[in-house]
Amino acid sequence: MKKEFLTVTLIMLTLTLTAFFSVFEVNAAGTSEYIKVGLKYSSTAVTSATLQSEEGFQLILVDSSGFSEGMPLPAYTTIQVASENGAVVLRDESGTLLSSDLGSAGCIMPLDYQDDGVIRLDNVPYRGGIMFRVNSNGTMNVINYLSMEHYIYGVLNSELHYSNPKEALKAQAVAARSFGSLSIGKHSSDGFDVCATTHCQVYKGYSGEYPATNQAVDETSGEVIYSQGNPVNAFYFKNSGGYTQNAEDVWSSAQSYLKSVKDPYCPSYPWSISLTFDNIKQKLEAAGYSPGTIESVAISGKNSVGYVCDLQIKGSSNTITLKKEQIRNVLGATVVKSLLFDLGEGTSGSGGVFISNGKSTAALNTDFYVISGDNKITKQKTDSRYCSNGTKLTSLTGATMTQIVTGGTVTFIGYGYGHGVGMPQDSAVEMAKQGFAYDEILKYYYTGIEIK
């Protein structure tokens, strides 16, 4: 009888949930403390979903100031959600209508959400609640609405494994929280703030939580990185190869807290990959370029710490110069693991290192000499002009060093993994092993910051 009474009452009160949401006002946190995570959208958007909660459900209304509570539904442990005629329709297990439209601001939470209750979406558990947004094609985006702290619970292990030292996990927690806070609204056109992939931060919900990572989040609760009084986008990546980069060396604008630093804590991370000229042509064409037949690949510029900033690809139709992170975006960020690389000869064709003054070019086939800023002369071999940690030995006045491969295959030989800006996770782990605290780690890789 209780279930029948609640169902009749719901239908009599309203065909939508809007009227429920004025019943109980909650002193909820603002948007800076809550976040919407896109779970299913675009090609993964759904037309139906099943929600389960052992304790029943709580309906809430989300707005810019937080949320307000609506009708509790303690008698239901399963709700069927479907997109019908542009509306989000709710039914119980037997198919009885509970609501003709949840609305884009409506959210379904477990009744015990204040006691760390979880809700299951198609049998996958999440903290917080689930929202739906209907698309023009009738599918629904599925969104997890939860507190920032619970969001970081679901992120931390995915970004840095729980087996790592606590101080490294705490540094990662603060960086991830800062990044998340500055990403509010990043996917607003799809109805949520951040996605659950590497485009934002990898998020696996309740299934991705571990005691060690949750403890790291709890011990840094609410802490965010600030620069000049403002919270910062705390970029991080896997391995620096020996030097981090300035933000402007990778993207378009400089940031005072994202400056290149020497990284003596970096574990060695060598890598190499060979691509045929046909491979490179295919990747260029997929990115919208028309190179024709590839004739040569050359490094035509490196920045002050040895990262490639210009890769020139000459084709029979066009010469294409890829700049900065565009190189990895086009060739593949998991293929060319970092921009700290040189070109090898590969399996065919010719390669080498050349020096040019803009008028003529000469090969550097043996040893050469470097004059430092204090006039010390050092003999160097051609293949060691960059140290293994990425340090550039010198700049040659009026000249640039170019590596060029003209055969059918080019081998990229490099160090490090990632874009190179901010905190290298491998180095954070090494610093923690050496006894550094999480705030010391963060202040080493982010320049002139405060943590509060």
C-alpha cells in the first residue's frame, strides 16, 4: 500500500518534478564545491538507464548556488529512466509513471547521500547523484553531480596509482583539485563541467576509490593552488625527461606559475618509435593537410631546454611545419611521447645533423666545440649535443641546428612522456621517496604559488 500511495501522490501533485524542489531548502555548497562530470555523451549518449539505491532515492534541483531538496522516494530501490518526446521520464520497476519530465536541472540522489550513500547507474556505483540532459536526436547525456572532494576520490588513483608514496598522492590530490576547480564549465555546451577522460581528468567514480588515495584527499581537504591570489590550472604529466617547459613553449600564453625548471628528480624514461613516410602522410592527411609524397622530415627548431618546437615535413605538394604540441597532436601523443626527441636515420634513407647560417649548410659528422657563457671551451660529440636530461649545451650565434631524414622511415628517439608543463608525476613520486612533503613538491614545480 505504501508504494501505491506514493505513486498516486506523485502523479497528483505534478507531472513534473519542479514543484517538489521548493519543499526543503538545503544549505548546499556553491558551484566551486560541486562539479558535474559527463559520464555518457556524444557517441555514448543513451536513450534509457536504470538507477538503483538500496536506501531509496532523493530528488533534488541543481542551480548556480548549489541545490535544494525535493521529494524523498524511500519506497523505491530501482528507477527506470528514458528519453521520450524530448523529456526525461521516470518509471518504477513495474513501469508505473513517476514523472513525465525530470528536467535538465533535476537530479536523482540516493536517499542516504549525506551518509556517503552511493547510487548505481546501470550497476556502476557513483557518489552524489545522476542528472540527464536530452539531446536534439533524442538521446540523453548522463551526468554525475557530486562534491569536489568526492570527485577527487574518483580521480586520484586513475591519475597516480594508490601504491605510490603518500606525499606524492597528496601533491597529486591538490593538483587535481586545482585543475578541477578551474575546469568548471569546460563542457557547458553539453550540460556538464568536465568529462571523465584524459581530455579533462580520468574519473572512475566509486569503483576507482582506494583507502590510500581517499586518505590523501582527506588530508588535503579543500586545498587549492593559488598564484597572485587566484586559483591556478595545475597542469601535470608523467615524465619531464629532465626539464619542464614554460607554458608558452607548449601553448599560446605564458603563466607566471608554469615556468621551466630543471628536474634532477626525474627517473630516466627513454623511448623510440619509427614511422614510415607513408605513416606520416596518413597522419597529416587525417589532420587536414595535403603534403603529397613525403620527401623529408626535419627538426628545424628547439627551445632553450631542448624540446622540439618546429618539425618541418617536406612533401611533393606542400611543406608543412608543425609547431609545439601540434606535433604530438598530429602524429599521436602516445606515439611521440614527448617533444624532447631527436631524429634517427631509421631503416632507410639518410639522416644527420646539420648547421646552417641561413645561406649555406654543412654537416656535423664528427666532434664540435661549445663555447659557454664564461668562455670555457668544451669538446662535444655530435650525438651528445643534448644531454640525456634534455639540457641544450649551447646556442650558436647566427645559426640553427637542423636534423633531417630523407629516407622512407624516420626514428624518433626521445625522453620523457607528456606535454612537459607543470608537475611531472614520476618526479613527484621520487621526491616523496626522498622525504619531501607534498607542499614542497608542488612549490618546486609550480613557481611562486601558495597552497590554501
